[in-house]
Amino acid sequence: MMVNGSKFHLLSVVGLFLSFCVELTFSLKVTSTSPGVLEKAEGDGVIMDCKFTIESTESGPWDIEWSLQPPDNNGPSNLIITYSGDRVFGDYYGPLKDRVHFMETDPTAGDASLSITKLKYSDTGTYQCKVKKAPGLDSLNVKLVVLVKPSKPRCSITGTTETGNDIALHCMSTEGTTPLTYTWEKTTGTKTLPSRSVLDSTSGTLSMKNVSTDFSGIYRCRVSNKVGSDECIVNFSATEPTNNAGVIAGAVIGVLLFLLLLLILIFCCLRRRKEKKFEREIQHEIKEDVPAPKSRASTARSFLSSNRSSLGSMSPSNMDTYPKTQYSKIGNGDYGVQPTSMNSEPSKVAGHNLSRMGAVPVMIPAQSKDGSIV
């Protein structure tokens, strides 16, 4: 009986101790009005709610802290901001430096909510608020998801725009948190999509079959997700088929004309080059045919030899053709008349008689006073 009584007494003590610990634990209670998951757009701000109540008077110092938990919950957490010793320390985590602070100047008043400004996509994660005042301790987790708005999409057209063909309108946004949703609408004419069109809201492609002129108009694409949207427009104009035969014939004629002009140009260049070559040859031949100037001695010898030839051609048979010098007869008894002087100037021979005598005309060079030939 004594043993059983001792066991009962021991169990009573343990129960009282556990009850005391539970009472101390729940004397500090942390609560939050924020949802379990917060979704915010990049560039916006967020407030993560963390409020607490104290039911008993604890004597220990205050210790309030916010930390970022690792994605896989393995490894140490990253301390962001703390309140300890009546002071705030917020320079622990570099990526959030100068962007994080407590909402209240004195968080010990029961509000330890955290504010983060200018959110970035890398801020996504699980944040823990922990409040401790010995021997009380409590905490809660808030998950933050930073969403990226869609970037401005780019609209384009693929396929032949001639009537009777199939085309596709494309819309693509390169940035943005998935899922992205695409929609197309026509903003001109009937303002309704053609009946022969199919929209893929995931890829942003609008396929149109057997297009006609009624398909022409301005089309607008809008891309959106949970936090934003953007749009682009494209102008589509259906055209009638072109005459391919006429285009080909025109191209062939154009090529032939070009070749003809090229041949004419080559012919003119070759002909001009040939004429220049002929002119150079003629000038070279003329320069070779010009005789060298004769000296004074050779000129004099030519003159003497020509005179001798003229005299030598006077034979007895043709002497009668040359004029004879007439001498005056001395009359009988007329002694007063003087005979003709032998030094009188001989008569000149006519030019035509010299030619008949076989003489050759010779040009006698003129001489200056100093004897040089001019």
C-alpha cells in the first residue's frame, strides 16, 4: 500500500508540473488575420499580420523576430528583423535591407506585424513570426508568393494574306507568372471573330481558315494572370490573288532588257578602246616617216650637183633650143662704135626651157649675214 501511495504522489507532482508548463506556454498567444498564403504582385507592398496576447505576467525580456524559412524546410533560417533590448535590428538579411520594418514603433504592445515594400520575385517564401517573453513562447508562419505581371505581348501574323489561304495570328508574352491566359477580339467591322477561327487561350494563337476580305480588320490580343494584364494589336488585310504569270513575264522581260543594255555597254567600251589603239598606231607611224634635218654642207652639195646635172644635159643636138647671145656687127667705116662688152650680164633661161632641158627645181636656202642657213 505504501508503494502504491508513493506512485500516486509522484504522478500527481508530474501532472501539476505539466499543467504549469502548459499554462505558461499558452499564457503567450500569437494570432494573425492574414490568410495562410499571400499573393502579391511584383513591385507592390505587403503587410504580414502578427498579433499576440499575454494572459499572465512574465518576468523575462522581450524577444520578437521575423525570419525567412528555407524552401525545403531544411537548414537554418535567415533572420530578417528583431526586437530585443528595447531596440530594433533590421540589417540581417541583405536582399531585404531597407525594405522591411515593423508596423508599430513598439511591437511589445501586442502588434509585431511586418511590412515589406517594393516586392521582388525573389521575396517569395515562408516567413515566421516568433514572440518570446520567458518563459512564454509562440510563433506562426505566413507564406508569401510574389507574382509577376505579364510583359507587353508581341502580335504577329504567319501565312499568306491572300484570300482562300489559312493564316494564324500569334500573341506572345515573354514574362509573367503562369498560368497566362490569352484572348483575341476584333475591334473593327462586325467586332466579332470570324466563324472559321479557332482560339488557343494557352498559346495565344488565333487560327483562321479560308480567309476572305471579310476577315480584314484590327485584332487585339490581351494576356492576363492573377495580378495584371497587357495587350497588343495587329492589322490584318486580306488581298486578292496576284497574276503570277504576269509577274513572271515582267521579271523575264526586265532581265532581258538588263542583259541587252549590258551587252551594248560592253560593245561601246570595246569599240572605243579599239579606236584609241588605232589612233596611237597612226601617230607612231607619222613620227617614224619624218626625215631628219640636213646640214649646211649636204645642202650645198645638193645644190652644186643639181647645177652640174643641168649643164650636163645640154648636148649639141639640143643647143639650138637655147638662146644665143647677139653681138653687134661692126659696120664698114664705122669705127666710132665700141664693141659690146664681154662682161655684160648673160641672158636668163626661161623656166619652161629649163624643164625641157631636164633641170630639177631646187630650193636654195636663205643665208643670214653671219652665213648660217635660215
